[in-house]
Amino acid sequence: MPLDEKLPLLELEPLEIIYVASLQDVIGHLSGQWRPSIIMQEEDENQGSMDYLDFRQIIGHCDAKHALEIAAAGEHHVLLTGPPGCGKSLLAGSFPSILPALKKEAHLEVLSLYQLSRNACPHSKTPPYRNPHHSASGVSIIGGGQYPKPGEISLAHRGVLFLDEIGEFSKKTLDMLRQPLEDGLITISRTNATVTYPASFILLAAMNPCPCGYTGSNSHYCTCTPKQITAYQNRLSGPLRDRFDINLSLTPIDFNADAATENSEMVRGRVEEARYRQYERYGSEVCNGRVPYEILMNRSPLDDEQQRQLQRLSLKNGWSNRTQIKIIRLARDRRPARKPRHQRRTY
């Protein structure tokens, strides 16, 4: 066949996946002597999405929910800061319920990574949600070992990685997150092998404002010295902190506040619409939080007045170039706040 002649595309639909533990199972299945216990079949796209806490069950935190909706729409990283018990973990635990279901290609990527790591495979099309403890080793989070295998950041691929009490993780482990957050990949080098695993995830992190947790609280007295507070905040290096697109400061809520009227399904519908608009805008399945800067500015340019205003604010506040780009990315995900709720749309 001539080299310049294109090969025909192979049709893989419909695709059936059978999980096996050994070659003996494969031989047994092909010979009709073994029946698989697990077969991946087509699912409803929303199936399993409500395994997580629903937004309607969370009282108050309207601004935080709005910010998380923007984060879900544009795949932005979020840092939640507040005193103990204010709802940081609660909001993070409900975040997967507003994410669109995985498409087949993405689902297969996730299944492959779980198979490589010898973890139980998630059969739902809900994006994965990983919540490692702060005592976990760097290898278990980043990946590696004598025989390299995916870590938590790869198991969270196409989904969410939640680091509760992020200040308690080792500084070395946190700094190793910088490259995956930027590239969506993690490369592990060993003497006899170099492997690269996908690690494109939304990072949610939560931390207290100080070691005791009550700096700025109206109900508790903070016992920390300024030196202790500074040392605690410095556990997150500047480059890592700069990679969070959204910083949320939370306070305890009033239990007498009105109950939420929107459930996760309603919010997820707007997130899906917002992502569809971004896919159309950029010509591929990429969101505002990850699209290359050149493409972002080509498809969403700033006018002269907007550019001057951004530069003026940047000089006044000492914003880095990354912070300025972050503002432009977030502005594309802004949802009008003054329109009636049924008329609001994510852009």
C-alpha cells in the first residue's frame, strides 16, 4: 500500500468491555467456559451523578455555590479558606454532582488508569472524585514506585482531586503538583523506564486561615501569633497558590437562612450548556481554564479600554502575568448576577 494512502477508519461502536483478571479468563471466555461477572454497558449519562450530596441540601453559601458553578463550567481550580465547620468539605463533596457525565472516550481513559493502578474501576460515568488524606505519601499522590503506576492525580483524571487541610500535606508533595496542574500530564522517570500518565483534573483544596482555625472569626478567639499564622500560610508556596483561579473565603452560615431552591441537576444543565459554548468557540473539547493563551486571546480578545483597565489594576495590585491571564479566563465564565435566575446563562 502506498505510504500516502490513508487507512480506513475503524468503527469501534458498539463497544463492550469485559473485565478479566488473567489470560486464563480470556481463554475461558473465548472458549465459552467462563462467564464474566462485570460487563460495561451503555448507561444513562446522568446515572450515578446523584451519588454525591445535592446542592439543594446545602443551606446558604449562595456565593460559594455560584463560584463552584463557574469552576465547573471552565475547569478552574479552587481554594476554600475558612474556620473549622464552615462547610468547606461539604461544598467540595457536592461539587462532582454538578459536573457533566464523562463521554465514552473519557470514560475509557479513566477505566484504563484504574486498571493500571489496580484500583476498583468506577463503572458510573460520573467524573472521578479523589480525596486522599494529608498523611498520604508523595508517591501515592503523584504516582511512581519501583514499578511506576498512576497516583491520585491520575486517578482524578477528568474529574476532581480534593485536598482537605492542604496545609498539612508535605511541601515537597504540593510543589510536585505544579507541573501536572499546568500541563495535565505527569512524567515519572526511573532508571529502566520513563512513563507519562494523564493528570488533567480540577483541584479543590481547603485550609484553615491559621493553625487554630479561628483568625477573623466573630465567635471564637484566635490563639495564634502573627508569626505562626504567616508560617502556616507559607506552607502553600507562591507558585502553587498562584495556580488557584478562585479563592473562596467562607464563614459559618445562618441556619435560619432560606433553603436552596436549585438542585444539582439544574446547575449541571447550565454547566453543560457553558461547556458546549466553549467547545464551539475553541473548536475542540477544551474549557476556558485550560485553553492555550494564544487561542484564548484569538477567540476572546480584549478591546483597548479593557486592556488599559486590566493593566492599571495589575500595576496597582502587583498582579503577575499569570494572575492577569487568570482574570481573563474567569471573565469568560462569568454569569450575569442581576437577571432573574431563570434568565441567567453561563458564557
